[in-house]
Amino acid sequence: MGTNQYTIRSGQNDHLKTSDLIACDSNLGEKTVRRAAEFCKNLELICENAGIQRQDILLGNIDATVTDVNNLAAFDEPEFHKRAIDKVLNKKYT
């Protein structure tokens, strides 16, 4: 029987990346899994720097898209993250 990109092989020389295993188990593409992991890392960074909970963004309490989170995380300045989130919160509540 042939193999395809989702076939999990055994043996010492056939190591799959974690993202490949998750993609196979979840029926997703490997790049989708990697993008999701990158988003999670960026979300953690912003939430830590801005002093907010992940759920605030994930549940839509703070209006920020995946692209917004990833773009904001590109600025490696904790104070910038806090000011940006504060600006979004002030806009929402005023």
C-alpha cells in the first residue's frame, strides 16, 4: 500500500515534526498548525505585556483580529503593546 503526506511511518529515521503530527491528527494542513502556534505565541506576549487575559481577545471583548495580534507582536516593545490595547479599550468604551 502506498503512502501519502498523512501516513505516519515508524522507525528511527522517520521522525515527523510535531506540527505534522498535530496536522494529521486534526485533519488540518501543517502550515495551518504552524500559523496557529505563531498566533498563540504572539497572543501570550501581548496579553502578558498589556496585562489582559487571553479570553478578552479570543471571546471578542477586545476587538483584535489574528492579523492585528500578529502585527502588534512584531513590535517588540512591551509598553507599545499596553498603549495599543489601552487605545482599543478606550475606543470601545467611549
